[in-house]
Amino acid sequence: HLDPRQLCVFITGATAGFGQATALRFLAGGARVVALGRRAERLEALARLHQEQEHGSGEGPRGESERLHTIQADVGDVEGMKAALGALPPAFRDVDVLVNNAGFAAGLGLAHESSLEDWHAMVETNIKGVLNTTHLLLPGMVARKRGHVVMMGSVASRYPYPGGNCYGGTKAFVHQFAMNLRADLAGTNVRVTNVLPGMCETEFSLVRFKGDEARAKKVYDGMTPLTAEDIAEVVYWTTTLPAHVNVNALEIMPVQQAFAPFAVSRG
Ligand code: NDP
Ligand code: 8X3
């Protein structure tokens, strides 16, 4: 297995959910982590959680850790991303693992009732954000002959459901982009994995339903969803497997989530 202490891991969307849990998992394993998100106060909260993880909740060294570098940026803002990457401290410059996790669903309306703004916003982050970050970091990985790109896909890319329209479409792009990257990267030692989670209770539904807490909570009523830590463990496992192993795609659901029959409109 790869030694996580030798890895520099760049995680987008590290201010909540999967991204935050993945950052903490790699930090606990001894990796260097670059954590990116738009909310500054959440990046500060992540730094505090890391300090607590390192030193307990009592008094310990405070301030930016030698193993955590945070970036406040929007993955859709390519100029901002370029500037942030250009300003990476030397210890964080050679990224070994890129976790393209930042993303969201906006709304659950049927296609003909959806907002075009919501669709464009999802494309901007879920597709263009992934392209921006990958385009910026991949050449370095290829030059070093060492690297791993992890995509946060979704079961929504494989199984259509009413209201999944553009969101599922963005995640289908992510899946095919990951597989096509594998084709291009043959012979470079750079690995690519698409992780496809099912229902997981993070801030995902709160964002999807634009802050409606009751509606978000209802999604997980009476069932046990995945946790962010479950997915963090999957990302940690796939990226620390021996260097000759590539997990192409991995689909994970809660036991209580499965498939519905086809819908048939009669009459
Ligand atoms: P959360 O809403 O809890 O976290 C999303 C993260 O993405 C936040 O840190 C948010 O930070 C960040 N983010 C969103 N937009 C941008 C942006 N433009 N630039 C930078 N960061 C951004 O959701 P999850 O952890 O659940 O979602 C993570 C990924 O997993 C997403 O791609 C989602 O589609 C996918 N997914 C989620 C599932 C679920 O059921 N939860 C299932 C399958 C896939 P900030 O707002 O601070 O920028
Ligand atoms: C998030 C999972 O099923 O809500 O990607 O689309 S789902």
C-alpha cells in the first residue's frame, strides 16, 4: 500500500460533507492536504478540527498546520484557481491525489419546470469546475509519473429518476470523463477513479432544497443513509492501494436504498 505520509492530497469542496471528512481522514493518516471551498469560516473550522484531531481538544499549537493548506476559491473561477495554485507553498505544490469533490444538485423539479439558471450553475461547478482543476493539476502528475484523480460521481449518473435531469447529466459527464482520462493516461502511472455514492446525509439535500431544512431532513426519514465518513474511507482506500492497482469506478449505496421498477404510463 502507498504510505499516506508521502501523499499530497488536493480536495475540492472540503468545507462540508464528503470533502471535509476526506480531508480529515487523510490528515489523520499523516498526508499533506490542500482543502478548497468558498466559505472561509468553514475552512477555519476544518483547520480547528484538524488541530483537535492532532492535539486533542485541550491546548495545543494553533494556526495553520504544516500539513494543511486551505484555499478559499470557487472551482468554476478558472483565473482564481490558477492564482491559488500558483501560490501553493512548496510542500503542497506536487499534488499526488486530486479529489474532484465540489458539486451540488439544485432543485428536484421536472425538466420542463426547472430553472435554466440552476442547470447552468450545476454545469459550472460539477462539470467546468472538474475540468478546471483537472486541467491545472494533471500535467504535473504526468510529468512526475505519479498521481491519482478521484471524481465524485453519483448513482444519479447511472439510474435516472424524476427530477434528476441536469444533475444526473453532470455526473454522467464526470463518469465518462474519468474513463476517457484513463484511456489518455495509459502508460503514465496516473490513476483515475470515479466514486459513485448513493444517499448520504451531508449538506447535499439542504443545498438541493435551497435551505429548506424540513424537506432536506425528510429525504433520510426512517432509513440509515451513508455517512460522509463512509465515503471518505472509500476515497482513502482506493488512493492508498498499491501503485499497480486502479479502481475504475466504485458504486456505494446504503443497504436501505435499491432500485425501483420502470414507470409505465398507461392509457
Ligand atoms: P455538501 O453540500 O455537504 O458539500 C459540498 C461541498 O462542495 C461543500 O464543501 C461546498 O463548499 C463545495 N462546493 C460547492 N460548490 C463549490 C464551488 N463552486 N467551488 C468550490 N467548492 C464548492 O455535499 P456532499 O458532501 O454530499 O457532496 C460532495 C459531492 O458528492 C458533490 O459533488 C455531490 O454531487 C456528490 N454526491 C453527493 C451525494 C449525497 O447523497 N450526499 C451522493 C452522490 C454524490 P462551499 O459552499 O464552501 O464552497
Ligand atoms: C446524490 C445522490 O440519489 O440524490 O448524487 O441523486 S441522489
